[in-house]
Amino acid sequence: MSAAGSSVTSPEPLYSVQYLRAAAALAVVFYHVSVVSQKAWGLDPERIDHVGAAGVDLFFVISGFIMAMIVARPGVFDGREFWIRRLARVAPAYWVITFLVFVLAWQMPSLFHSTVADPYSLVTSLSFVALEQNGGVTGPLLVVGWTLNYEVFFYAIVALTAGLFSDRRLIGASAAIMVLVAAGLVFDPSNLSMAFYTNPILVEFVFGVLIFHAWTRTRADAPGLLPAALLVTGLALLLWQWERPLAEWRAFYWGVPAAAVLYGGLGAFDFKSAFLARLGDWSYALYLTHVFVVTFYIKHGISMLTAIEVPWPVHYLIMTVLAFAVAAAFYTIVERPLSRWTLGVFTRQSAAKPKADAEPGGRATEPAE
């Protein structure tokens, strides 16, 4: 493409994005620690640390940024290859966890509050579509899987606009999202699926696209303290809303600060840490598996430590270590091998040589789940 595209073709991973992905996943972990604790012990629901859920908003902004980076690379854009790589990256690991939830709900339903082993829910979950189900919900079997429905929807828009109309700057993709959101605000659809696919949270992907274009134009200008200032401002705005419950205008209250955090982090985190980058590698696995770890520890693990008085921050530390340990194992044993295998199945041998920064699990182009 243009200079903007050529400026991001280095095979070296974007370490700053890796660090932010790990931080976003950890924020979601802490949010679910707060939620599960409230459900298990009947704590005041008004005291839930809701802002941890903003990790999802940061994920969406990062996803918009990364998809804009992929599409902006020089050379011919292949929408089919893009679609295959995205699905190979996100689908296999998610399907494994979804099947696990289905089997557990089938064999041990007492483990769940509302999740049931419904074949219809299983099919819609595996298909990444938000269809209304019994009980008036559109969520998949895996509680955190709703974000993947948005991710795959965004990928589909990118594949169509960039693949069919050479929308290499994602202008058309961004416009399509804005039209959907505007339609949702104007018509306020009662159909749950329509409401899902016109939710303002979709704008956060557009924020990521805008951050990418701003970053490619300013990264060489030595902006000085601006990135650090934006990073601090974004974090401060999020922390200021520590207990704001999930509500409307999430894209404004959490998405805008998340965009500031991403742009600031791109400039401020200019150091290289293999350890923190590895945590970023594990972020998707952490997102998929942490609910199991948190739920088990809060319901069973804490009771095992009643013989000694353990400060609550220590419990947080234990859960963090356990969650990352499980994520590391899942990434190594399940996620990465399955992604590679799936990609190999759906790509021709002549095109099997992966790009260093586009391979499933590759740090520079991993989606934000």
C-alpha cells in the first residue's frame, strides 16, 4: 500500500500491544473475581469492581488496530486467506472450551446457574452467531464468548469490504459499523439479535482503526511526553469509574479511555520484555479459561485455606498465578497446535509458508479476544 502500510511490515512483534493484551485479560480476570465472589458470598453487588470489564473494550480497540495493520500491508489482499487465518486463530480453542462447557452442563448441571446442555445453544455458540434463545438471551454457552461473536462479525465486515472492494484503509468497514450503530440508536430494535449487531460497542473497533492510522502518521515524530500523558489519562479515566455498572454508552465511558490507553501504550511501552510478551501470547487462553479457575478457587480453594488467615490480596495473587498457569498450559497444548493444524488443513501447500507476523499465534497480528 502506501508508506503507512510499509511502516508496519517488520516481522518484529509489537511488544507494547502484547503487554496491553495481557493487561486487558488480567483486568477481565479481576472483574470476574469480583462477580463470582459476590454470587458466592452474597456481597453488595454495588461494590463490584466493574471497571475490570473494560479489559474487553481494550481488546476490541486493539483488535481494530491489528486488523487495520494486517489489511494495510503492501501486496494483494486476499479476503479468503484473511478469513481462514482469523478463524484458524480464534475458533479451535474456543470450540474446545465450548464443548467442555456443554459436556459439563450435560453431565453435572449443578455446576451452573443458568447454562444448560441445549443442542441449539451449542450450534449457535460454535457458529459465532448471536441468535435469541430460550430465556431471552443471545449469549453462547461459554459466558465470555459473547465478545467472540463481535470479533468474528468484525472480521466478516473486514473480509468483505477489503476483499471485495479493496478497502485497504478500512474506511468502508468503519462506515458500515457506524451505519449499524446509528440504525440501532434510531430504531432501538426489540429483536435481541438485531440489538446485538447494532450495539454501540462496535464503535470500539473503529477506534482501533483510527488509532492505527494516527500511530502510523505520528510514530516517527518523536512525540515526547504525549503518549505517556494519554496513557495516564486513559488509565485515570477508567479508574475513576471503578464501580460504574455495565450500562449504555459503554463505548464512550470505557472505549474512549481504552483508545487513549492503546495509543499511549504504543509510544510509552518502548521496552522489550520476553516475559511480558509471553503473557500477551497467553492472553486469549487466559480469557477462555480463567472463569473455570476463578470459580473453582473461590468456591473450593479458599475454604481449603481456612486454617490460616490469608489476606485478600494474597488470594488475588494466587488466582492470578493459577489462571496464567492454566492459560499457559492451554496455549501450549491446545490453542497453538490446533491453530496451526487448522490453518494447514484449509490452506494449499503452495501457500502454506506463513508470514512471520501473520501466523496463528504470531504476536504482531493476534486478535484481541
